[in-house]
Amino acid sequence: MTYLTRYFSIVTISLFLLYCFSILQGQEKRISVDPVVEISGKATVYEHLNNISSQTGLLFIYDSQLIDNNLVVKVRKGEYPLNRAIKIVTGINDISYELIDSYILLLRDKQKEDSSPAPVPAGRDSVIVTTGRMTDRITGEPVIYGSVNIKGSSSGIISNLNGEFRLILSDSLKSSVIRFSHLGYLTREIPVAVLAGRDIEIFMDQKIIPLQEVVVRLTDPLTAIREMMERRGENYSQTPAYITAYYREGAEYRNSLSLTEAILQIYKTGFRSSANSDQVKMLKMRNIINRFADDTIVGRIKSSIHSCLLLDIVKNPPDFLLKDQQVNYKYTFAGISFMDGKSLYQFSFEKKKEILEPLFRGDLFIDVDSYALVKAEFEIDPGFVEQVADQVIIKKSRKLDVVPEKIGYLITYKKIGDSYFQDHVKGDMRFKVRKKGKLFSSQMSLWFDMANFHTDTTGAVKFAPGERLPVRDIFSETRHNYDLGFWGNFNIIQPEKELIELLERYRTEK
């Protein structure tokens, strides 16, 4: 059985990924109660605020709905108290600020009145909720699949396709620091106290690495990849751990939508074990299934949970990581990337032109110092993706032509303590669906996400047989009882705007 056949025999969904995430770290600087700053000239609000930041050493944080960054403001040259300067630059007279560590939090007076935490219902643990959006400071584009986590902790979540995140923390973490990071961006660390209970735009700065900072010891792709494989015992856990993960999968076709969400606990074995040794226990689950037409086509994903386990490619290496299979691929050094203060090699790979099988193409990101694989993004070569139709489509109607258009995957790893653990798995699969005898076709999309938001590396033991989830079944058909109160205190990936619109229009809880 070839690797692809084995892969698709259990993976019936895949992914296309755009991965972005970032962190900016400010330096603390003591200032007077209301320092004097110099502002002048014609510039955007954002440029004026950046000028103030450079003078005070403080970073601004504010609601993106409060301030228009692109508004051009002309200011008479002069020295102004900070509070007055902020009002002149923003054009908002009832704005004021709070100084928290090295940050200037801008608030309108009405916001300050409304910003006190809501009372916690009786019988519920006290939590801190922080929401926001990660945005590239220069381009204004969302930073997607960015990591949002507590510094020094294994708790966190990722941003969605709109760069949005929602982080829910225990009140005991109110003195902690939230870290925002993404490949190619500076890491940003902000105290929980600054962001607690607020909806904030987090502007991320791209990391530009001067050549003198980078010592490229090794750029041969095959040598680096083989070094990564040989050093897995140093970089990845060899003992079991518990991972608490948020999982979702969905299918969308014309006017129909199916969405399933779950909180899972995973007994994750060491990297030397197979994916079959991992176990999954479902904590909670909910479905949203809507069908609006008599001829609705229903997409189902089989073995989706097992797919997430299989996509731990450090534990289950695909052919492009295996020495005896690499002869089928062409590897190139694509440059140096940066994340969390570390330099990463980026290697691109694609099948050789003479190979006519539907193999993968993609990118690998390997830490320059430790040779740990931090991220992998790959897809079936688009020119050959139609050849895998019989492997990914389990059942179809005789009245339909269903052709794959894109199949891809994203996997990231994060370091917890001394070892790396699977952090985020995403899959996307797009099909062209046409009824026989019809001229036009429609697109059907299937996807899944699994995000690790807590890892416990102590005392992990196997689940009792009655607790284990059958991971090869169609997960959306799993029987469950919906628990409305359960979901409020758990970190989940925020739905994208398009998905929110569909859910608000057709929402049904089961």
C-alpha cells in the first residue's frame, strides 16, 4: 500500500492554509504622570501615535472601532501634554488613557464606565475574557492562525481567518502575560490586566532580519530534513501527555451547512508510537445542521479525528520526510523566517516533473538551532489532484460527478517545557459537484480544525475502554447531549465572518 493510499484510506478531508501570526514586545519605561510630547505636521492618526510612542517608549492599545488609523490630521508644531496630544491627534475630546506597564490604553469616558467586569453567575468559576483581532500593522491584513497564549503556560488558542481571537482565562491568571506570535512577526507580550474584558486590535510588526543577524550553517534541504528526523528524540516528547483540544469540522454546499464542534481530551503517546496508540475522549459536542432544499447534497467527513492524529507528521512521517521516498521530490531552500525570537529555515518541495503520481508539494519550517519542525504546509499537486477522487470520496450518487479541486494540510508545533507538541491541525477539501446532464457545477467545501489549548505533561494514563471515542467513524453522527452552559468557559476558534453570517441566519442547536 503506497503512502498516499494509506493516507487517504483514513483521511477524508484536507486543508489549504494561510498561516500568519505575530508578537510585538514593548520595553518598559518610566514616564511622568502626563509627559510632554512634540507633535507637528500632516500625517495619519497612526503615524502621529507612532511618533508619540517613539518619544515615550510606550505602545498604544485601543479599540479599532474607536480610532480611524488612516484619518489624516494636520497639527500645529508644538509641545503638548500627552493627554492633550492624544485628543488633538485622534480628534476625540472625551478620550483619555490609562498607563499599564509599558502600554497606553485609550478609552472614551463612556467605555471606562462600561469596562468593569460583568458579575459572575453563582456557581460559576470567575473567568477573564479577552477578544480582539490580530492585524498586520503595515498592510492592514488579518494575521491568521496566530498563536494567543499565556506566557509560561500551555494554555492558549489561535486566531481565525479574520485574525480574530477569543481567549478565556481563569481569574487566577489575571497577573499573567498574553503572548501573541506568528511566523514572520515580532512576538508581542501584553499583561492580562491591559486586555481583560476588552475588544482590542493587536497590530503586529513584521520581523525584518538583517543579514548580519543570520548565520546560515546549513542550507542543503535534504541534509537539514534528515537532521530534523534524527533529532526528533531531542525535540519531541517521548512520554504520554494529555492534550485538551477544541475541534470543529464542517461542510458547505450551496444553501446547506453542517457544523460540528467538540472539546476533546487526547491521550497523546510519544513520537515513537504510532497514531493508532493515541486515544481520544469526547468531553462535549454540539451540532448545527441545516438543509434548505429538496436536492441538498450532504457532505460527511469520515475518520476526521483520526486524520488529526495521523497529521502529527513527526510521529507519522509522510513520504517527503522519508529518506527512501525523497528521490521523487525536488527540494529548495526558500529563505529564513522568524518566530518567537528564533530563526527558521524554510524549505519548499514539489514532485519531480517526470513523476506522474499525485504527490505532495509544500513548505517546511525548521528551527535553525534545534532542527525542530515547527510548521508544515502541503497539498496534493493541483495538476494531479483529480486522480485521488476514488480515494477521498467514499460514496457518491450515480447522478453526480464529484471532482476534487484542492486537498491540503497545515500542521504546527509549539514548545511546552523542553518538548514540542502538536499545536494546530487544519484541513480543507474543495470539490466541484455537477449533476449528470447539467451544464453548470457548484462547489462543495469540507474542512476541519483542531487546536491544542492545554497540554498536561504529568500523570497521563490510558482512558478506560468505555470512555474512548471511535475515531474512524463519521464524527458528526456521534450521539451526544447538548449542554449550553458548558461552552461559555472554553476557548474555541472564533467563526469566520462568512460562517457567522450563515449561523446567525440558520442557527439550530442540537
